[in-house]
Amino acid sequence: MKKSKIKIDSQFCKSCRFCIENCPKGAIVLSEKLNTKGYVVSEFLTDKNCTGCATCALVCPEAAIEVYRD
């Protein structure tokens, strides 16, 4: 199975955690990094075998996530 990946635009992320709660593979976590607005941003874990289902992008209210399927 090919691995997919996502890109999270940290400047749009507002720490809502919807992507974290809805990722079936647990491939997204809350990082320790802050964006320029002071929000702790989500981070993609490349070792969690993302399937490219795009659920994270669909539930993100800020449209901060792009999904790339290999």
C-alpha cells in the first residue's frame, strides 16, 4: 500500500483538534509549536501510515489541511 501525506498550514490552524479526533490512523497530534496568532498547531506524523482518506481536511473548519495521495 502506498503512503499518503498531509500538509497542515500552521498559520490557519486554530487548535480545534477536529483533525486529531477524526483521523482513523492517529496520524495527527498537537505539536508544541505556536503559530503567529498564538495557537498550538497540529502536526502530521509520517510514520503512522496515512491512507489519504481526507477526513482531516473535510472536518477542518479553517481549510488548513491538504491531502497528497501517492
